[in-house]
Amino acid sequence: MTVHLKKPGVGAVPVHLVDRASFAGLSAPLSPQSRQWLDTVGFKGSPDTHALMPGPDGKLEAVWAGVADARHPFVLGALPSALPVGRYQLGSDGLEADACAAAMSWGLGSYGFDLYKPRSRAAAELMLAPTEAARRGLLMAEAINGVRDLVNTPAEHLGPAELAEAVRAVAKAHGARFRQVVGDDLLKQGFPAIHAVGRAATRAPRLIELLWGDPKAPRVALVGKGVCFDSGGLDIKGADGMRWMKKDMGGAANALALAQLVMALKLPVRLQLLIPAVENAIAGNAYRPGDVIKTRKGLHIEIGNTDAEGRVILCDAMAYAAEGGPELMIDLATLTGAARVALGPQLPALFCRRMDLARDIVDRGLLAHDPLWHMPLWRDYHAGIESAIADIVNTGRGPQGGAISAALFLEDFVPAGLDWLHIDLFAWNDAARPARPVGGEAQTVRTLLGYLQDRYPGSR
């Protein structure tokens, strides 16, 4: 990590933050030569711009950095890869940055996926005083960058077993209990839908479970879709649709990051993380269109399309989570293309039974710059997922309202009266922005953590 939580020392170059409105006033005390230099290089305090200020000896003396808002979560995100390699500190001549945002944004802006190809240059480093806010920002960056690593790793090197090991490592770091149910044991222990989707792959399907916290504390269940690669199954995807399906475990990666932060901040909850992990593959024993599969809950699913596999594996995990009597269940999944058609890549779709809770979550996301958008659980559409030969079918009657159909399918496995959030996300940046490079991405993790901290006060 390129953020060091220690008192800045001699040699760290100050970074002074300004916005367009404050630039003239904050730069006024500078020498005429320094003001002329900023004018010469065209620096006006515009967001995500910077100017290097040389000293009399020709060495870098200071950096002036333009921001839209000094307290924005991604305030410093453009700097680590743009500044010369070296050590920096927040300067006192500019706007005051939020320490949590500074640590997080610098950590996120330093990210690069270098498992296979070395980075062309190292990121610049930031020295921050070791405050609680800075520590929290660093925890956020570490968790979010962990999501990016998991989602960016190709399926060849991140199958169900490797995803389980990532969960095991997080569990070990926080003293949590870890277990997994693998292969044919899924049938023996009551997870037939997970088994059906993953049985054709050479890498065994599994249900991954992490348990943490006081058993007497309020129980919170997190469920993440862990399809490590999705060929579409026998209803095979086209080449364009299959190209990025290494990211179909993005819901699992985001759920793991949220669990990691819940444990690191010691929220007073009994946490259960569940990840059904499979590869949706093609072989002679692959599940077929028209098959009817019995689920853990006892409902029978008719398979309308093998490429709608995410909801099939999630339903077993969600039914199992419900057996523990949680007071809140959150599932995260890269579930439908329909949600992306409706909202695009930057806005995950939120489904929730309670309008007041949904509005609260959406408002939180907007304030945190970690957005999501409320979509309806429109019960009249449930008829579209009802089967003539089974209880439910895993596809709707057509492409219209596809994200709603998927959410209604999952709702059949959630007990009435339980607070439940279903988040259909993309887990990917298709265009680069400061602190958010192209590739795997955490979405809604910071928003959901803020909600959990307020719902269950008393965290570290």
C-alpha cells in the first residue's frame, strides 16, 4: 500500500488542495514568481489537475492540486499515478482534506492489476498522520482493491476453490469460522440447485460460509453470487457476451469486501457470509433447458434457460441463510443484463420490499458517491415466472422487466417480514475515472457499510 500512516517527516513534498473558487485567495500569499509559474502552466484549480512547483534548487518544492470538493471520497485519486515517484504529505496552504477520504482515494488511485504484467512505474506515496479516520480510509481502500483483484483475475486462476481460499484468508485474519460444502456433498447437505448448476465443470461447485461475531448479537446475512465463469451452459453465450464472464463472481467479491469491513470495524452483529461458487460449464452432465430442479426450500424450478444460473444458485444459499433467522439479508449479484440496460454500468439496481428503507439506502449512496437506484418488486409480474409444471421458472416470458423478474424469483426464497436488500450490480468500470480504473470494481460496499454502522451502532 502506498499510504503510510505515520507523522510526515522531512522530505515529503506538500500537496496543497484548491478548487476554482478558492484558488485566487489561497495562492495570493505566494511569491510573484510562484504565481507566475502557476499562470504559465495554466493551473486554475480545475478538478483533477495539478501543477508541480519547483524550488530555487530546481527540485520539486510543492504540488498544487485542483479538486471539486476537498472532502470528496475520491479527492486525491488522480495524483498517485500522475505525480513523480516520491513521498508526499497534505499541505497546510490549501483546503483541508478529510483524512478518511485522503487515505482511501490515494490508496485506490495507486491500484494497478499487475499479476501478469509489471506496472510501468511505481505509484507516488502519501504520508498521513495515524488518525482513526485515516485508518478507516486505508481499510476501505484495501477492501475495495481486494474486490478489484478478485474480479480482474481470469477464471483460469480463480475458480471456486481459489475463491474459497480468498474467503478463508479473510476469515483467518479476523478470527472467523470458515467452512465449505464441496461437490456431491452439496446433495447430501441439501443444496441441490447449487450442485445442478456447477456439476458439469471439472472444478467442483461449493457453498462457502464464513461466520463471525457474538452469537447473541443481531444476525446479518450477506450472500454473494460466485459464478467464477459463465459460459451460459447449454444455452451458450455468444463470443461478445462470454468475453468478460470472469467477472460473474463480482457479487461474491463485493460481499466478501463488505464482510471484511464489518469484521475490521467490529460491528456488533453476528455475521454470516454465504457464497455459492460454481463454474457454469458445458459437458454431458450439464443441467438442461426444461429440467426441473428441487431447491433447498422445497420449491421446484423449471429451467427456462441455463444462462439464468445466478438466481438458481443464490436461491439455495438464501434459503439456508433464512434458516438462521437473520434480521437483515443482503444479496449482491452480477445478475442481469436487463439492469445494465435500464441503469447502465455505474448504477447498481436496488430491490427492497420497504419503500422507506430503499429511499434511505439510495440517499446514502448519493451522499457517499457510491450510488445505486431503487427499482420495483412489481408483484403483478410474478405471473411471468410461474411454471405450468413446477413452482417457478428461472426466466420470464420475455426480455421486458428482466431485472424485476430475477428479483421476484429470489424473493420467493426470502421469508415474509425479513428486511432484504437485493443488489444487481456490474462490478466493473468500463471507462476510467480518477481512482477508478477500467476493470473490476467494488459497488455499494461503502454505502452498505454506512447503513450497517448506523443500524448497529457501537463499531470501532
